[in-house]
Amino acid sequence: MSKKRILFFAVMALVLAALVYLQVRAWRRFDWETFGDQTANVNWLLICGSVFFVYAADTVRAWRWALLLRPSKKVSGASLIAPQFIGFAGLALLGRPGELIRPYIIGRRVGLPLSSQMAVWTVERIFDFGTVTLFLLLDILFSSSLRELPVYHAVRTGGFLLGGLVLLGIATAILLGSFGAPISNRIERTFSPRFPEFAGRLCLRIREFSNGLNSIQDARSFVYCTLMSIMVWGGVALSYRLVTFAYRDPQVSQLDIPQVILLMFGSIAGGVLQLPVIGGGSQFATISIMQNVFDITPELATSCGIMLWLVTFMSVTPVGLLLARRERISLTQLAAAEEEASLHNPSAAVAE
């Protein structure tokens, strides 16, 4: 493991340890018996249904990736389903460094370099982040249940700021897609004499990002990718709703779709702080929103937060490991190979 990753894990561990300490201080009267009763009494049929929607979302991701690959190579979406599940299993078990397993496996499978798949991965991230932000903005503009929350004005302000950042990001992406090469050359001429390593990495990243945007060939491709992204995150939102509906207590079961989308957005943001296997940030963000925004008891919020993490982050692991075994893939060896490849591909290292 590189020094960069060791430092990354160390910082995350310290942050999560601080969160645990603060949470424990706030839960001095936490009732573990109530927590156990709330968890044991969920509707497990609905939990299974929520897992199905997570699997369906990951399957749609395979067809979206195949569509983004079309300018470079025509592949079937079905052939990319296994890499999606294996990659997300690696993410769940190895933490954020496992994020690059998907592009690495797909690149090896279709016979394309890792740099090309990193470009596709970047475009996929743009569609994902843009779609989730769109859901949040629709929530803020049209949901009456969110307007009743004490923190609505803070959520609205944050949502509009985020929407502005997304629009700025889209404008930047269009600019780089149209003028990536001239911008890269200008940066290289300006900064290479004094900062050669930084300039080389940045220019390579700009060129590959610009090439990656070429995966959107026309308006039809853009519309298809947008619709698939809505299907992906709509499926994840339905999964969240089924988990909350599976609880008997009306504090959780009566959360509506707009409230669940706010919960999903917080979980995604918290997921940036994630340690291998045990997660961390996602659970804490979900639990904190349930307690502080929706005024749900600590025991119920903790139970539901952990259940949501298990369903949305960890449920893919068994299938991913089975597929990896069938294809004779070792996640640890794959992570090591991906790390070795990233040493020869600066753009991959930057993505981490």
C-alpha cells in the first residue's frame, strides 16, 4: 500500500474516531434493548425488495457504461454486469481505493487502456452527481414536507449553492471538451518550467477528461445517459424508501420520498469518509440527519442508519465475491495490480 493511501486511511480513521467519541457522549442513555427490538421487528421482505432495487441500479450502470464506451468500442451491457458487482464489492471491502477496480476490470476485459476507462468513470461521476443534485433541487422547490422542517432554509441555501456548483462544473466540462487540447498546451507552456510534475499531471488529466467527454457523441447519447442515470438513482431512492417503510415505528415508516432523497443525499456525502468493511461516514451522516432533522430517537435512527448502509453499500458484496470467484479474480491482487497501474498512469492516481 502506498504512503498516500496509508495517510488517507489514517486521516479518515481519526475523523471517524472523533465522530464516534462525540456520538457516544451524546448517547449516554442509549437503550440497546430498544435498538435490538427495532431492528428485529423490521419487515424483512421489504428489506429484500430494497436489495433488489440496489442490484437493478448496478445492472443499469453496466448498460450506461457500455453506451459511454461506444465511441471507442462496441460492447454489450450484459458483459459489463459482473465488473460492476465485483467493483462495488471491492469498494465495500477495501474502501475508496477500491473505487478504481471497476474501470481496471472493464479496461482489461474489453482490451482498452486504464486511462480510457478513467475518462468514462469521470463522465459517469458527472452524470451521477448531476442526477442526485437534480433530485435534491426538485425536493427543495416542490416538496411541502421539506418546507415544514426547521432546517428547510439551510437545506434550500445549500441546495442552491450546490446546484450553482454543478452548473459551473457542467460549463467547465463543456469548455474542456471543446478546447481541452489548447488549454492543456497553454498550461504546459506556462507551468512546466517551474512545476514540471504538477503541470504534467494536470495536463494529462485535462486531455483524458476532454477525450472522455467524447463518449457523449450526440444529443441522443446524452438523453440516454441522463435517463439511465435517473433510473439508477431512482432505484437507489426506492431502496431507501423500502428500508424506512420496513420499520414498524411511524417515525421512520412515514418518511416520504422527498425526505428519503434528502437522507440519501446526506448518506452519499458522508460516504466520502469510509473505511474498508466498517464504512463510517455514511452511517454517521444518515443517523445524524434522522436525529437532528427528522427528530427520530437515537435507537431507531441508529438501527435504520446501519440497515441502510448494509443494503446500499454492503449487500452487493456476496454476489460480487461469487462473480469474482467464478472469474478467478482476487480483489486484493486486483487492488495491488490497479495500484501498480496507477503508478504508470498519473490520472488514475489523481482520481484517488
